[in-house]
Amino acid sequence: MTEQVKKTLGKTFSHKSLVLEDISFAWKKGHCVLDKCSFSVPGPGLWMLVGGNGSGKSTLFRLISGIIRPQGGHISCSLKSALVLQNPDHHLLLPSCGSDLQLSLPREMNTSERNKNITFALKQVGLTNMSDRPIHTLSGGQKQRLALAGALASQASLFLLDEPTALLDPVSQRSILEIVRQISRKSTEHPITALWITHRLEELTYCDGAAIMDKGKLGKWFSGDQIIKKLT
Ligand SMILES: Nc1ncnc2c1ncn2[C@@H]1O[C@H](COP(=O)(O)OP(=O)(O)O)[C@@H](O)[C@H]1O
Ligand SMILES: [Mg+2]
């Protein structure tokens, strides 16, 4: 992490909760998507990844979330992760907001804890009192906010956001950016680390640090402004 990024955040980090060491992965033999990729996430906050199409960003998220396993190297992750995809229709399953969030809650929670958590998650994403609302009546932006509420309800502390605003209009895009920035900067007992893949350079102004994915590796963390300068 650069001094600039540390300054941006105004704090120093001692604990690394996600560390990747020499990760290699090929979908097809001989075609390495990740090639001895090593990095660590400095701490809670909003961290953005940029890189060309096919540079391996989504593959990296699948590896971090454990959907696929690296063919070389080691991932150390002490955080529970939740994946949020481009298209919320790909992970919203049940007919109402509340019933969909029920699926995300940890199994062991009792009914009163469940209700409390659903109310809290909906409030955090600006969907207060929408528990009974049918999902098909939500706008694209509201659906994506519900997907974020699902990540919150799951008690995950590592949010893996794979181009979450790609299908949204500018107003909904900003609301998702604001919400994620806010929840990842809250100093609570349950701090959130958000990794966000984007190809929209203007989004980099919201992050605490950003890095470029290239040639199978993730580069160093810089401030969002520094990355914008490098890419323009
Ligand atoms: N499920 C898959 N099966 C085979 N190849 C894949 C699969 N997913 C991604 N790839 C290939 O891996 C490479 C990296 O893809 P991806 O991780 O999706 O990149 P990015 O998200 O940076 O656009 C691409 O060449 C892509 O075609
Ligand atoms: Mg992708």
C-alpha cells in the first residue's frame, strides 16, 4: 500500500484479513488467467479493481469466495464473503424483499433476531418498510440495493462486488456507490471490507484505494485519482 493510500484513509493497518500468495489459475490448460498473483487487502474500506475484459477479475472473485480452487498458491481469508453480481436477477430468488432476505440470514437465528436483521438491512440500503414488497415491482437500482441488503443480512464482512452498477442508470449507480462507501467506512464491531470491480473510471473517486489487474496479476494499491491518471 502506498503512503498516499494510507493518508487517504487516515489510519494505519496492522491486520491483514485477506492475503493471496502466488495464486495461479487456468480455465484451459496452458492459458493462465492468474499467474502467481499476490496481494493483500489493507483493511476495511472500499477497494476497487480495474482491468481489461478477460483480465481475470471475475475469476479472482470466484477464487476468493471459494467457488473454484487455485491450481497454485495459497489464499488466506478470515472473513465471511458475499458475492454481488452485475445482474441482481441472478441472485434474488424469492417473491418478496423480506422472504428473499430470510434466505441470506444465518440458519441459527431465531425469529425475533431474523426480523430485526431484515429491518436493519433494509434500512441500511434505503428500503425501509419494503419487506412485503414483491421483488418484480422493484426498479433495477432497488433490486441491486436489495442484493446488498442480502450481503448485509448474511453477516458477511467481505463484500465481493462484481461490476454491481454495470446495468444501472447514473442515479442508481451513485446510490449504490454511496451505500457501499458508507457501510465500508462505518467503524463498528463488524467492519466491512468491500472489493469492487469496475470499468467505469468515475467510480474510482469513491474508493479508499484501487489496483490494476494486468497479465494475470493485481498491481499495487494506489489512490483512485492516481489510478485514473495512470489509465487516462
Ligand atoms: N467458466 C469459465 N469457463 C471457461 N473459461 C472462463 C470461464 N470464466 C472465465 N473464463 C475465461 O477466463 C478469462 C478471464 O475471464 P474473467 O475472469 O471473466 O475476466 P474479467 O472479469 O476480468 O473480464 C477469459 O478468457 C474468459 O473467457
Ligand atoms: Mg468480469
